[in-house]
Amino acid sequence: MIMNKTEEFELLLEKLENREFSSFRVLIQEQNSVDIAEFIESLPKEQIVMAMRLLPKDMSVEVFSEFETDMQEELILQITEKEIDHILTEMYVDDLVDMLEELPASMVVDVLDRADPSYREM
């Protein structure tokens, strides 16, 4: 059976809410990064970080790049230094520059402070 995007999002949300994380991971990997970003942005605030953490690491970077600046800011405030470092080191340089240009100066300082020291030297 072929599902439309709304049905796919509802199924993903159901898996997430029921803590069926293995099923969630399988289903989410069938989506493209733009659709995943749209799905995650539609989630209640308390589920956003959990959904991001369930994504494969390479996919999480792609999805993060698709978010609007305000969503990126929100996530940066909620994720660990290790997660920030992974995003910074794996993002395409042009996406990273775009993100840093859009963030408020205080947020850029916070991101760079929380990043791996060797990365800040670059």
C-alpha cells in the first residue's frame, strides 16, 4: 500500500510516541532529508531532540541542514557538545557558513565554545 506524506508522518509519530524506536528508524530512513526535517519540525517540542537522536548520524546532519534557523537554534540549545561537534564537522562548509551567518552572535559564540577545540582553530 502506498501512503501519502500525511499518513507516513502519522505512522512515524505513532512509532515515536509508542517508543517503537527500531520501527521508527526503519521507516524514517525511507524518507528524504527535506521530508524528515518537515516531520521533525511538526513534532511537539519535547520529541524533537529524541527524533533527531534516533536518526543515523549522517542523516541527522543532512536533516539539521534543512531546518530553518530558529529550529537549528532550538536544537543547539538542547543537544550535547559531542552532538554539536558531530554536526559542525560533518556539515558541508557552505551549509555551516549559512547557519553561522544566520544565528545571533551570542549563539555563534556558544556553538563555537561548545565545539571541539581543534575545530575552533580552523
